[in-house]
Amino acid sequence: MRKYEIRLSGSGGQGLLLAGIILAEAAIEDGLNAVQTQSYGPEARGGASKSEVIISEDIIDFPKVRNCDILLSLTQKSYEQYNDNLKDDGILIIDSSVNVNTSSNSKIFSIPMLDAASKILGKPMVTNIIAIGALVALTEAVSKEALTRAVLKRVPKGTEELNKKALELGYEIAGKAII
Amino acid sequence: MPSPLIESYFRSENLPQIWCPGCGHGIITRAIAVAIEKSGLDRDKICIVSGIGCSSRAPGYLDFNTLHTTHGRALAFATGIKLANPELKVIVITGDGDCTAIGGNHLIHACRRNIGLTTIVYNNNIYGMTGGQYSPTTPKFDKGTTAPYGNIDKAFDICNLAASAGATYVGRATSYHTNLLISLVLNALKNDGFSLIEAISGCPTYYGRKNKKGSAVNMLEWQKDNAVNISSASKMAPEMLEGKFLIGELKNSPEPEYASEYQKIIDKVMKER
Amino acid sequence: MTNSFKLMQGNEACVEGAIAAGMKFYAGYPITPSTEIAELCSEKLPVVGGKFIQMEDEIAGMAAVIGASLTGQKSMTATSGPGFSLKQENIGYASYAEIPCVIVNVQRGGPSTGQPTSPSQGDVMQARWGTHGDHPIIAICPSSVKETFDLTIRAFNLSEKYRIPVILLMDEVVGHMREKIELPDIADIEIIDRKRPNCDSDEYLPYKAEADLVPLMADFGAGYRYHVTGLAHDETGFPSNSYEVADKLIRRLMNKIEIHKDDIITWEEENIDDADVLIIAFGGVARSAKAAIKQLRENGIKVGLFRPITIWPFPQERLRELADKVKVMIVVEMNLGQLILEVQRICNNIVKIDGVNKVNGEIIYPEEIVTKVLEVI
């Protein structure tokens, strides 16, 4: 049975809530069940925030991540705060700026997602789309077609081309990820 | 035998009312009924809403859609009625404590929104229903059962408060100046937005007795002697106005009414769909 | 591939349900974690010709909802713990004056400002006894996004049918969670409206109960000029100082709900037939219980779930029957033991009763329930 427990972490304002919603909607497009939750502090921007998505063929009872299959961390602070229940054989996807000190067997992919957004596309606000592109490229948690449709459904009108580019860029840099 | 006005606009089966002999509230309530009669409004479309206190018992005696709510909240209940059905003419009867102490926040926001409510504040400078405690309009140094040594709070000027907060029609009269009161209430009913009429009332039982103001007649005489109509105030020297209070139409500056502004939003979004 | 399923947040499902139920008026004040409900009502109500108003405070929000309901409009407000406390006086007014309305409380950690963004179920007793005096109330608790949609409609229906304020007692878990939902066809939804009089206006007695103990309710402005008060009142609606009238009124209000318990009370049972251990959980935490039961069943432990959907009035008759079938009851709740008081009242000395409780602002994990079950069997 297919089941993914995914945690997206970063700093408030990086758009990870939206990224989680997009992943969950893509899963539903794929005919799967999905639950998305988040937790946040009082800050609207900054701090450490997380958005969780559980994708499953089965009914999802408990809505929070317990045994994390996939952890995405865009910042050092969020990595440190939210890496606790990554499975031993889980997948860790970090921005290149994050330093990881782990003895677990989890697969670690270090990807310059923040740089790609600001330096290649010149739009830091699409980091979240690059990140889910990379995440899906590496894990196949949802289909690329469903993900593309879900992204286009959720992003602001007039930004569709930019976001499509961001998604492609995510796929591309995931392929060159440093393990 | 009740008069034709009483017969027509009062629930005579509920009379006599509970107010003390000499209380000004009956006079004010009659003035409201006369103003409604003169307005020609459809009585089935009139709602009278009140809070808690002596004044707030008035709606029970008046034959309209009447709502006696919780202490201080009449304006908030009335806001719900008016916005939900703007066809209704909503009148709020409240007192100095109900309206400016526990309900003070609702007052300033109802004024600010300019929602179509006609508010009549029966101001007797005291909490009568609970037995004579000082209110936000008890004059400084006057006594109440909770101010045995004199009240050190500064009193609110309800009309200034309402006008500053955005009420578009404001006036003041007394239980002595009933013809003025009737005409002010009538004008207030004609204003689409938020109107406030302060009706100075006399409480011989508590405020009067605590502060040695004499009989009910003495208290009416005090109203007569100390009220200055705004039309003559400008011609008077400042020292002549000392200790006096203004009556008459204090503000009349119509602005768009809240419920009709909201209707514009509905029309706009429904058209866009 | 496209399908009719969509991802929806619990708070959004509440608004969709309310609009499907015929809500035409919302008044409220912003408070986490219920704010999305106000935001969505402000967007969606004008589209259906309804009205939204952000009031100056929580008390005013409740008051405006009662006023609007008196004009015949289905009305709702939403809040969370501190705001729910502020609304209580007027909720009592609605209960006593029999004004239909729906109050959503998306519970958060308390008391006081507490943990605004964290889940809790600390308002179980506030939902029942928050206002002063004996009074009837109905409180229902959804545990999924779809159920939030369904129960919001049910809250309006019960409220209209019995002229009573109905509390939709949500929690932050369900309110903020997004999950897959398929909305039903509007035509398939049962909608109940209050019964209105059609007699002559001079024959109308606004508080004379019908056979079902519910009086007919005229809209303000419909030509029946009547009086509504929070004072003890007789059938005419006018205040009365009679002891007999006051007594008769409160007893009728309580009986009005008591005699319709079978219609009002609902619950869910899962794996009950052979269960030795019965887990009692509601709202978001029932999902933890379901996950725990799966885990325990895989290990051969006979555990079942009793999930009250209506928590007030509490499904006491069914729970009493189950007490004879199981050996242990475990009440799982995000508070230090509120619903367990009700379970103890009903089942004490019949079965062993234990609790899993948590008040740190985190949902109860299935593992915590598993641990407790293994400890007590």
C-alpha cells in the first residue's frame, strides 16, 4: 500500500503551506487520499513553520506526521526543529545552505533551491514551487501531470508561466542533487 | 379611560407601567409614540429594541415588534435586525448606564457605522433599576448609593460623544420640553443613518432624593431653568451659559447608511457572478 | 484525470455547510483558530444575498446574530475559547427566548489566551454550562472535514426545528486540517426551517408551545407584533413575576430537548461487537483513537470506539448499554478530564473507567492511546 508522510519545513513566508496544499491536491487528482495540516507560531513571517501532508491509498485517520518518509527543510532552524521523526530510511531534502549532522541511514539530497529561485529565476517567492518540483522528482509521491495541474490551479493569475518554469527547474536541479 | 394615543400605540393590558410616580420616563415614552404617529410609519415594520434598566422596560408597553435584550447590548441586537432586514425601522430605547457604560463600545461603533437606528437615551443620571448607583452621566460630586461621599468621575456628554463618533443626527430635549422632544424624535426617524436623541429624565426616587433635588415638579423646573436651546445659545454670553445644558438639534449631517452601503456590495458581487 | 473530490479545510467546510443550510447572516469578531470562517463568510454571503458584519466585539457578534434571526434569517457566528466565554450571556438569552442560531467554537488551548494556534477540547463543559442558570443546549462535534460540512447543516436544522442555539463544537485539528471531500448535491440535502404561524395576528401567542413543545416563531416585520424578553415570560411573551410561570417555562425548555433526544443524539460505533476495551473519543481526537484501534486490532487486542457526535445532550442510554458489554472504558480527550465526568456519572461501578488526557497543545498521538490500553488490559 502506498503511503507517504511528508513534512515541509522552512521559515514563515516561504510558501510552504501553499506547497503542502498543492501536493495534497495533486494526490487527490491522482485518485489518492490526502490530509494536510500545519503548525505555526505567532509570527506571520520568519520563525520556523511546517506544513504536513499525508498521502495514502487507504483512509487517513491520524492527520499528523509520525513516521516521516520525506522531510524538506529550507532553513537550518526548521531542520533542527522538525527533523525528529524522520524514518531511518526516510528521504531528507535540504537547501544547500542547511548543514546536516546525522548518522541515520536516510537519503540526503542537498539542492540549491533558494539560490535557484533568486539567482536563476530572479523570484525568491517561487522557492516553494521549485522545492515541490524537486521533491516529486526525487520521490514520485504524486504524478508530474497532477502536480503541474495543481500548481496552475493554485498560483495567482498571470504567474502561470513563471511557476511552470519554477516547477521544471525543481525537477532539473533535483537531477543534479548532491547525495 | 386611556387616550386615543394610548389606546392605539400602547399595550394597555400591560399598564400601569412599573416606573415610580414622578419619573420622567413615561413622558418620554409618550413623546416617542406621538412622533411615531406623526411619522406615518407602518407599525408592523417598526421594531423597538431595549437593553436592561428602567428605560428598557418601555418597549414592553408599546405595541410594535419589541425586543428586550441583555444589559448594554440593545444596539448590537438592533444592528443585527437592521442589517438582516433593512425594511424595518429600528428604534432603540436605552438608558445612560445601559448605553454609555456597559454598552459604550456598541454605542460608538453603531455611530461610526451610521447604521439606520434611531436611538433614544433616557438619561436620568443614575442606575434606577438597581437602586441608585452613580452612572457615567452622574454629575461630578453628586451622590449615588455607590458614591456616598460624592462621585469623582467626570460625566459623559452623550450627544458630544455620539456626534464625535459619527452619528449623523443628534439632538437633546428633556421630559419638560416635550414638543421639542417629539420633533427631534420625528426628525431622527426621518434620518436614514444613525440618530441619537438624548432625553433628559428625572429620577425623583433615587437621584433626586440622594442629591436633594426636591420633588418631581422641582426636577422638571430644574430642566426648564437650565436647558438652553442651541438657537439662542450663540447669542448668550459664556458666563450666562455656565451650569446650563444645550437642547435642540445639535447635529444634522446625513451620510450614506450602513445597510444600504452593504446592499451596494451585494448588488456588485451578484452582478459580477 | 479529474474527479469531483476536492481538498478543503475544516473551517471552509463549515462555511460551505452553513450556506447550503440557508445561512443568510453572519456576525462575529476575529479570533484564532476560527478566523477563516469569518473571512469566508464575508466573501461568500453577499454572493447569495446574505449579510456579513464584523462587530466591535464577541458579545456584539452574538447579539447581532440573535437580532438577525428574529427577522427570519438563519444566522451564525464563530469563535474560539475566550470569545465563546464572552458570548455566553447572550447564548443564554437565545436559549431562554428560543431564538434559533448556530455558534461555532473552534476550540483552542486555554484557559485565558492560552495557546491560540494549538488544539484543545477544553470547552466540553463550557459548551454545556457556559451561561448562567438551567438551560437547554445542543452541542455537536465533527471529526472530519466532510463531517464538518454535514454537521453545520445539522446544527442549523436542529436549531430551527427546536428553536435553540446549537453549538458546533469543533477543535483546531479539524478546523485547520485540509482533506479530501466530495460535496453532496444540494438537492439531496435535507433543510429544515422554523415553523411560522399562519393564524390571525391577534390570536398569536408567541410562546405557546405546540404539541412538540416548540412554539411557532413569527418573523419581526411579518405583521405579528409581539414581545421578546430575557425575563421570565408567559405564553404572551410578556414578563411575569409568577413563580408558576417561571417554573413552567424552564421545565418546558428542558423537556423540549429531552423528549426529542432520539432525534437529536447521534454517535458512531466501530469494532464494538467483540470489544473488551471501549475507547470514547470525539472530534479530532477520535481520529487518533481510530488509528490506535487499527494498531491494537492488528495485535489481536479487542478494542472498539464509541464516538459521541452529539455531546450535549450526551448519548447516555447507549453508553449505559455498552457498559454491560465491555470490561474497560478509556476516555481520550485533549483536556484533563471533562467528558470522563459524564462517562463516570453513567457507568461508574459497572466498568473500569480510565482516561488519556493531554493539555500541552498537541494532539493526542495514537501511540499514547495504545500504551494506555496495554496498561489497563
